[in-house]
Amino acid sequence: MKNVGEAPEELTTGERSTRNRVARSILDHGPSTVAELAGRLGLTQAAVRRHLDALGADNVVEPKERRVYGARTRGRPAKAFALTDCGRDAFDQSYDKLAAEALRWIKEQAGGDEALVSFARARIAAQAGPYRAAIEAAAPEERAQALARALSADGYAATARSAPVGEQLCQHHCPVAHVAEQFPQLCEAETEMFSQLLGTHVQRLATIAHGDGVCTTFIPKNTPNTTTNASASTAGRNPA
């Protein structure tokens, strides 16, 4: 990764390294408050604020209101900081322009949206082998966690956590986010794959490509599919 928030020459190597750690922590864990960053990195909140101010001045991070699921609690929600598009560019997002041009050519020359859907499904099917193996090796109640670990190995910085009547799979990084902004078929094929691998209907709640801080997929409990082709839903959210 190149250094994010490139600093003046007088900035020490240690300062630059810490600033990169702050940005990396946001990448790995999603939009984060000052307190959360301080706790994860072993820094004071004052130090975290100073680094966030510098990263914000360099258009690497930006404050966002944290989305609240369920009933709101009293009081003003803590401000969370998320990576900007510029910040994400610093983390291994290359060849975006070339990929977008290739997909545009496929759409125009090889069959329109149907060709894009076929490509997206073939691409995700080629990735699915390790994910399927990880899920099949896990106990039923640990499959979401197993999928998250497999996704993390591919650079998606994924986590799974309990949610009311199910679980949420969160991908804090997406290597193809910029391309998926233009071609939502990539997100849709990924959602279909999750549904097929987990054997249950899933619902995509948010995506980085759509401007959210994290790609979030809801996995309900005890709702197995009754057909061989598992269904996936993007209800309530345009996937890209």
C-alpha cells in the first residue's frame, strides 16, 4: 500500500506509520469512532483526532453518521470516520479503468446486460471453491464466520456478527468497488453466491459501491431454501 495522507517532509516516519495504521484500521473494521480507533490502536483519543484531522485534510477519511439498526437510543450518535474513495485508492485498487472498459466492451459487443450477468456469475463461481470448502468444513452455526474468514483471505476484510433473528456479514473492503459502481451485476452475482453457499435466502442491506461504509448482508436463521437455486434479495437497497 502506498502511504495514505502523504505528509510534509518534516513529518516523522513514526507519525506517518501511525497515520497509515489509523486508515488501515478503518479499512479493516469499517467506519469507526475516535474511541474505537483509540482502543484498537492503543492510542489516546487526542492522538487519534490529530491523525484523523490530517487524513481528513488529505481527503483520505470523512465523518459519517453511523447507521443505527433497530431502536435508536437517546443522545447524539458518536461521529464515525470512513474512508473516502481517495482513501480506498491507497489500498490495492488498481486496474479499475481497464476493468471498467473491458466490461463496457462486453456489454456493447457481446450481448448487453445479459452478457454482463453471465460474466459476473462466471467470475464469482471461479472464486467460490475456497468459500464452499470453508463453509462445508464448519458447523452450521459457524458458517457465516467461516465465510467471513475465507473472504478476508481474498482481501475483503470481512467479519460476521449476530443480529436479531440472524447474522450480518460485513465486508469492510471491496477490491472492485469502483467498477461495481458502474456495473451492479458484480454485487448481485456476489449476493447470489452467498445465498447458494449458505443454503438460505440472504438480503444485501448496503454496499461500498453504493456509497456505504461497509458491504452488509443479512443472513437469516433457520430459513433453508426449498429449491436448488438459492434466492438472494436486494430489497430496500439498490446494490450498487
